[in-house]
Amino acid sequence: MPFTDTTDHRRFDPKKLQKLNLFETEQMFCDVYCLEPGQAQTPHAHEGATKFYLVLEGEGAFTCGEHTKTLGPGALAWSRPGEVHGVENRSDGRLVLLVSMAPRP
């Protein structure tokens, strides 16, 4: 179905970051990431793919290449193909992100 309410795709686990798939095609994927305070996605890279994080709720520290910046609702961070990227929830509240990557791994 081509319509999705991202508020229906929220789940938090105190043990690890949660990735909830909204949709995927042969070209890309689109997920909601839910991070409790202190949770992080280990910095990593994807050869040949561009990835973005859009902050829906909360605040996170995003790394893209050599840069790290704290971003809040409405802000977007993106990485070029092969560029190291990741996110950490250093705040006291929950962090919810819309995440997409193309081409799909």
C-alpha cells in the first residue's frame, strides 16, 4: 500500500536500537529507527549507496564522514557512498528517525 503512518511504526527496546521497515523496493529501503537514551548505531559505511536520517522526534548526535553534529526534529543528515556514518542518542529522551538508503544493500 503506498500510504503509511510512521507513528504506527514505533517500538523501543532497552537492549538495542529498533529498526522497523516501512517499505522497500529493489532500489531502496525506508525504515523507522527507534533509539532509547544511550543507544547508538555503530559508525559504518556502505560502498555505492547514499543514506539519510531525518529526525522525527528527539535529538541525536550524527556522524557523517569526519563531521559530528547534534540534530533535532526536522533536521536531516546524509552520507555519500562509502562515507562512514552513524547515530547516537546522547539525550535523556527517545529518538525516532526516518532512514532511507539507495541503492538498497
